[in-house]
Amino acid sequence: MAGRVCPVWVGYLLASPLRRLLQNPQKTLGKYVKPGMKVLDIGCAMGFFSLAMARMVESEGKVFCVDLQEKMIESLKKRATKAGLLDRISPRVCSDSSLEINDLAGQIDFALAFYVVHEVSDIPGFMTQIHKVLKPGGKLFVAEPRGHTTDDEYLQTETIAQEAGFSIIDHPKIRKDRTTLFVKK
Ligand SMILES: C[S@@+](CC[C@H](N)C(=O)[O-])C[C@H]1O[C@@H](n2cnc3c(N)ncnc32)[C@H](O)[C@@H]1O
């Protein structure tokens, strides 16, 4: 299931404001992300969702943004600075074996893994780390593009998440994508 990571040039496309016409962050995430929350954007790339969530959490909230690729995080920081949102984000370069979020145990209200799981080599380790940082009742939103995963692979991801301690509470509708909203039991 795991593939190679998204190239940096695709990161620029994913961060384009035109993407909002097809995937509006407010419409997709607005009901989960509220002012004052601590949220986590895993595989944030250049921050299409991170910056939108930074607006949703307002000045008392925080968005922790992790990505494997330093170039994605550097571009995210520039975009956050330009948008006047740098103080609401905590950008981190992670590795295959660690999301670098151990300091956040039990603190996160909402986590997003948008179009990233198919690139992850150790999905059980990935889910376990996310589970650890969520508060009890905290939510994880996973979205995967249909072209990158089969039905069986996606079901396997859901099973792995359940084995890590998540329950499935919804399959939110996003055109053409596979999505799951999990809650930490
Ligand atoms: C297809 S992009 C999606 C970016 C973003 N979530 C979005 O929807 O705009 C996937 C991103 O996940 C990152 N990534 C891949 N494997 C990862 C891992 N194990 N941990 C953290 N980030 C990862 C890649 O570097 C890339 O920036």
C-alpha cells in the first residue's frame, strides 16, 4: 500500500487556492475544528488545510503541522508568515519512524491525515502515535484518493486504526474520496 512520497512540485499544486473550489476546508472540517482547539495536520505538505485550520482555531488555538519533507515545511512557514498565522502553527519535520509528536500526549482535539496514509510505510505505528496524542473523545479524520488505494487496502487501514484503539463514527462525504472519521475510545 505504501508508495513513494508526494513530490514537492505536487505540493505547490495541492496548496493552490483553486483547490478550494473542489475541496473547501471550511465545508469539510468546519464542524470539527473550533476556536481554542489544538489540532494536528499530519502530512501537511505546504499547508492547504493547516492554514485553514489555523483560522478556525483562532488566536487561542494551535495547529501542529508535521511532514517528512523539509521543503514542504519551509514553504508552509513562508505561507503562514504571509498570512499572519505563524504564531498559531507549530511546524515539525518528522521521519518515517517518528511523527515527532511525543510531547503532545493526550493534548490534541482533532487530527487530520488527508491524502497521506497511502504514503506511510508503517501504518500501525502511524495510527498508534496519533492515538496517543489525542484526548479521549478526540477525533481523527482520514481521507484517501480513490486512485491511490483499493477498497481492500482502505478497509485494512480502517482495521489497523481500530486495532490502535479508534472507533469509526462516520464516513463523511467528499466527492470521489474514501473518508473515515474516527474517535479515540
Ligand atoms: C499527497 S501530500 C498531501 C498533503 C496535504 N495533506 C494536503 O492534502 O494538501 C502527502 C504529504 O504527506 C507527507 N508524508 C508522507 N509520508 C509521511 C509520514 N510517514 N509522516 C508524515 N508525513 C508524510 C508527504 O511528504 C507529503 O507532503
